[in-house]
Amino acid sequence: MIFAIFCTDRAGTFELRRSIRPTHRDYLHSAKGAVRLVMSGATLCEDGKTMNGSLIVVEAESFADVENFAENDPYRKAGLFESWSIRPWDWTFGNPAGTPSINPL
């Protein structure tokens, strides 16, 4: 199943985000077990430049696996996020046929 993880940064945490970004990216790229990364990126303010959160799309067997993955994200552990939520996602448009994940089962 595909899940979307929506994260909102706490105000004034750009330097924290910048300093932890390499560790966060390594963590996402290492997702090859119960949770596999599909796509991810920073969300932006209306100016189209300022980062204000993250959208991470993963494939996993269970909600609990995704929750554990999200709780161990270096950004979350460092206190970057004001809030985060996980939702199962029906990837309808733009889903490459036969390739639902960059790390298929």
C-alpha cells in the first residue's frame, strides 16, 4: 500500500533543517526494509522558495511500519516538525504502470 507522510516545520527552523538535511536524505535512501521510498521533497511557502515542510511518499505493508519510519526520521527526532500525519494514498494519476516504488517488493 502507498502512504503519504505530510510534515509541517516549526517556525524559524530553517537552519535546523539545513544542518540535518544530509542525515535525513541518507535515512530516506536507506529505506529498503518494511518501508520503501517512492518519492519525497520539501513543501514550499507561497513564495515558491522558502521550505516549510516535507511530503514523503512510501510503500509499506502496514500503517504501523510507516508510523515507525516517520518517528525515526532525523528531522522529526531533531524537533523540526510542528506536526505530521500519515494517510494511505491511492496514487491514481502519474503512477508509472508496474513501478509503484523505486524499491519494488
